[in-house]
Amino acid sequence: MDIFQAIFLGVVQGLTEFIPISSSGHLIIIPWLFGWADPGLAFDVALHLGTLVALLWFFAGDWTRLLRAGIASLVERRIGNDPDRRLAWFLVIGSVPGGLVGVLAESKIEEWFHAPNAQHNANAMIAMGAIIALLGAALFAAERLARHTRTLAHISLRDVLVIGCAQALAIFPGVSRSGATITAGLALAFERQAAARFSFLLSAPLIAGAGAKSVFGIVRAGIAPSEALFFGVGFLSATISGYLCIKFLLRFLQSHSTEIFVYYRWVLAALVIAVALGRG
């Protein structure tokens, strides 16, 4: 890896983590397309921690308010009609499906789609292309068929469980955490901006949990001093691009649909499948 690749992949992570086009898919597809060396798990973790910092940074006021509300609900043993207390616990509940699926199946999925230091399986890349296209179709249907009138003030436990289960599907590269949760939110008739906002808030606990688990393993194995610069550059570029992407997308969805991302997914899926078939 060189500095350019570290910066480029960091920017890609920052953009694709929040735009519903799959960050995990892009971090596999781009090195595969350009013939770059596999950057490895440690670098991937650095990029995800960068987007986690972007989430904490952008929503700092929300996190402070929700944390206080959650603690107050524990101390008083009551949620009542406080929307912040309710949202805080909904984020906890909504993270459970993804957490369970991650613990039970992440290593198997990772091994098939992205085995370390191994050539990518053509069948796995074709499957990823199909996944990218199918989620695009689901997003297209949710965009066209549902009425987008509900706000986060209307969110219910049922909504949270549906969106949480959708987030669990992001264990498959190509699905996209934000893509799955925004699609579910739109299908449940939420406004585009509300669906995106809840999607971003809901992603933080899982990114933090997965990051903490991976960091523990990396610290035990150690990082070569020569790699530290690349990790730092990738982390910083993912943080900055992620912050700017959140800001852009929330504003964009106030007056635009998600269909441009659907078309991008379909073009990307066609490209991945064509290249995989061509390479055999």
C-alpha cells in the first residue's frame, strides 16, 4: 500500500459507509479491480473507526442528550413519555439483531467473501454483484411504493425491530448497512431524512462493538511501525469524508429521492459481474 491508496480507500470508506451503496463491498471491489494488495484487517478497522468518529462528531449533541436520557431512565427506572429516553433504548434494541448475527456468522461470511491474502473467488464476486443489484431493487421499490410522511417522533418498537433486522443483513458485503436500514425506513413510510438519521444513529453501536473487538485482536498481534502512517492517513481521510458525507446526505434527502444511488448500484453490479465472468 502507498499513501495515495490509503487516502483513496479512506475517502471511499467515508463516503460509502453513509451513502447507501455498501462500504464493505467497495473496500473489496476497488482493490480487486485495480489489482492492489489486500490492505488487511487492521487497515479496514482503522477506516471503520474513522467513520465511527465522524458519527460521534456530527451527532455529538444528540449522543450527549441520548446518553443523559438513557442514564436517567436507568436511575429512575422509567422511560415515560420522554422521546429521548425512548429513542436511546430503541437504539439499544435495534442493535441486537445485527450484534447477534455478527457474533454468529461474521467469520464465515468474511472467509467466503474476503479471505485474507487469498485471491477473490469469482463466484463470491458474482454473488456480491447480485446482492448489490437486489438491494438496489429493494431501495427502488421502497422509494416508489411507500408514502414518506412519518418522522422519528412516530417510531415504534415494531419499526425498530424491522430496521434492526434489516441492519443485520449488512453482514453480507454489497448490502450496505445504511442501504438496508434506509430502505427499511422508507418502506415503513418514514421521511427520507428521518430514515437516514435513524440509520446513522443505529449504525454507531455496531461499528463501535465490531471495532472494539477487532482492535483487541490487532493490539495482541501488534502493528508494524511502517504501517502506522498508512493507518493514520486512512483513519483521518475516512473521518473527514464521513463527516462531510453525513452533512451532505441529510441535506440532499430533504429535497431529493434516493434513486440516483439505486442506479449507481445497478451499474456497479453489472461491472462487478462482467469483470468476474471475464476473469473466470
